[in-house]
Amino acid sequence: EAGAAAPGEAAGEAAAGAADLDVSALVKFTRPLPALPVLSPRRRTARAETYELRQRETECEIVPGLKTRVRTFDGCFAPPVIKAVRGRRTVIRQVNELTVPTSVHLHGGHVPESSDGGPMDLVQPGASRTYTYPNEQAHANLWFHDHAHHQESETVFRGLTGLYLLTDETEQRLPLPSGAYDVPIAIRDIRLDEAGQIVYAMNDGKDRNLMLANGVAYPYLAVAARKYRFRIVNTSNLRTLDLRLSDGSSYVQIGSDGGLLAKPFTTASLTLSSGERADIVVDFARYAAGTRLVLKNAVASPPGPEDQIGDLLEFRVGERAEDRSRIPDTLRSLPPLPAPDRTREIELLMGADGIGLIDGKAYEEGRVDAEIPFGSTELWSIRNANDRGSHNFHVHLVQFRVVERNGQPVTAGPESGLKDTVRLAPGETVKVQATFGGYRGDFVYHCHMIDHAAMGMMATMRVG
Ligand code: C2O
Ligand code: CU
Ligand code: CU
């Protein structure tokens, strides 16, 4: 087993001045897309499943022939998956075997403050912590990642991420593609040096020029000529994805951050900022056996050479397979939108000095920026005050609804379901509404371009 390197030691740290890996020299689509490993509980009862995860360094082969030192949950750089069922608790003992403090946050989870993994709720190297997730919320594709303030950006970039797929009867009743035809895909960018080591610098998004799917560069996936469900998570620190098929054809989006949409939505592109998720169904039955098509990222954001960051994953279409799956016209009913008790305005700004601000203030531990009465419903108008540079917005504890984008009501499409993260292009304003119930306590809201949160673009709400 690989031991943990001491901070500043050569192993796993890019040597100062080492050249970047020449990603244009990589041969694409030579390795299959790895299936994300599904973790098994140590104990299972009718009411709870118990896990133990060790946060540790290891090496993995992101590009063929090079060993990259990474930070992982249980040795898995491609995010490992925890499957959970509504109504049965998940209890995870997290053991920190890294050399930095961590805090594990369940992104999109409705959990009490004590298990939320807030930025100051640190678990020191050598210590452990048990997080309990009640799983009382509806089905959703959640994920978990480090949140230790100032360290999270680097630790997440080096790999400390996992998926948390919570299901319920509403989802299971639907005749959607399942089993081998339901494939989670975690997409992110990275920057490697010529020795294969991760090059990390805060907010250097435009230099992160290699795209990974399930932890490897340029994989392929052999698919049968039938429908597949792909659960896509953007685990990039900064990069917004715009996913398209190379033949420009459409697919069906059926879900977003907080589970299924009310109605499916046909589209040829999918925009996902850091931390956002989407469920899509692609029907490969329309292609002849032997067809190859590529899932591409169409937007270089931040800009980079398109041929390097454009290609993500190649689909290799094989023979037809039986397909009894179907996308119903109605997927679920969303909770009603009560009239808000109050409204709030929130402004995100990256200052010229590289300090991230919410309403003019950088994050400070213990300062409460928003007092929210328990059980109340609020409408937040969130504005990206930068005229260049994107942000997004994420709030802990709740799933919200995007009710307006730039003055236009959002009633259908990719943002019409339950959300916990919403993108904000330069100058944009979105209005989101949530009901703050369930648990009292202090929770953060922040830009989920995670380097920006580390730079201060985060604030605290007190629900009480
Ligand atoms: Cu995914 Cu507060 O974060
Ligand atoms: Cu979160
Ligand atoms: Cu931001």
C-alpha cells in the first residue's frame, strides 16, 4: 500500500518548473470507461447501513503508463459510489489518513448540521468522524467531497470525491433503463505534468486542459443499440461543461441535481457548472452496429485548445439488445411552491485582488450572514456582479427551485426540477426559492466553483 507523503515531499508534488504533460500526444479511446466502484456496507439492518471509508493517498493510472499520486476515499480516484435508499439511514465512519484536515460534505443532502461537513468542522489527520445521513429526502444523485476551508479546492482537485445515489419508490417504479444500462459518469478536468503528477494552483482553471471521465482520460464505452441512462456529475473545480454528441443529435434529459424532472426534456446540449448533475437517456438504437460517436465538451470555459479538451468519451455502438425501458411523459410531481415569507438579494463578486465576496464580504468563521426563521420560505435573487467570469451558487441543507433566470420564469427544461446548484454567467441574475425546514443550525452557501469558495466566496445562514 502506498504511504502518505509528507507535505512538501517530492512524491506526488509537481517538481517546481516541471513541464506540463503534452496532452495533444495522447492516443484517444484506447481504454474502456471504468465502472465506478460501488462500496459495500460493513453492516446492514432494516434501518441503517454502516460504512467505513479511509481517506488516503494512492496512485492511479489517469493516462496510460503514468502513475499519478491522488487523494481518495478508500483508494478510488474515480469517485466510488454509495447507494442509499430513502427511509434507511447511512452511517459513514470517515478515517482521515491524509496529511491535511478534511471535512466530508454530502452535497445536496438534507442532513443535520452535525453531519453536514461544514468548512470549519475539521477532522484532523489521524482522526476519524462518523457522519449520519437520514435519507428522508426524495431520490437524487448526490455526491460527497472535502469541504475543509482553504484546503477543499486542492483536496477535491487531487481526487477526494464520491457519488451518493439515493433512490426511492417514485424513481424505482419508473420503467427507465436500469442495471447495466444505468451508468454513472463523473466528468472533470485536470492538469498533469510530464511525470504524470497533478499540478495544482488555486484558480488556474484555464491551464487544466485534460478531461477525465470516471477518472481516466479519453475512455470508450461499448454500448448495445438500445437506450441507456447516464447519470452525469461535473466534479470539476471550475469548469462548466457543455455536453454534446459528435453527430449533433439529441437525447433526453430526465433529471437534475435533486432527482427526476417533472417531465422529460429533449435537447442536444447539456450545460453543467461545477457540482451540478444531470440524468440523461441516450437511445443508441438509431445507430448501425459499428457506429462510433463521441461525447464532447463544446465550450472551452475557461478557454483552452478545443481539440484537447473537447473529446470526453467515445461510444462504440454494438448489436441491438432487448429494451423494455421507456421514458414516461410524467416522471414525478414536484412539491408545490408556497408564497415566499421574504425575499433577499445576494451578490457574488470576485474582487480584483482575488478575494471572493458575497454581499461585499469574504467568508469568516462564526459570522452569521443570513438569519432564517425555521420553516420559512424565502426567495433569493442572486446576481453575478462580475461582467467577466462565471460563478454558480450552492446552498447546503435544502433543494431549491429556480423560479426565474434573468427575469424569465423557469417553468420547463433543465432547471425546472429540484436544484441545489445553479450557474450564473457574467452579469446574470437568478431567483431561487426554498423552504428552510428539517434541521436548525448554521449552514453555508457559496459559489461552487470551488476555488472561488476557498478564496472567500462563501457565507453562513442560521436556520433557527
Ligand atoms: Cu458541494 Cu458546500 O458544497
Ligand atoms: Cu453542499
Ligand atoms: Cu465563483
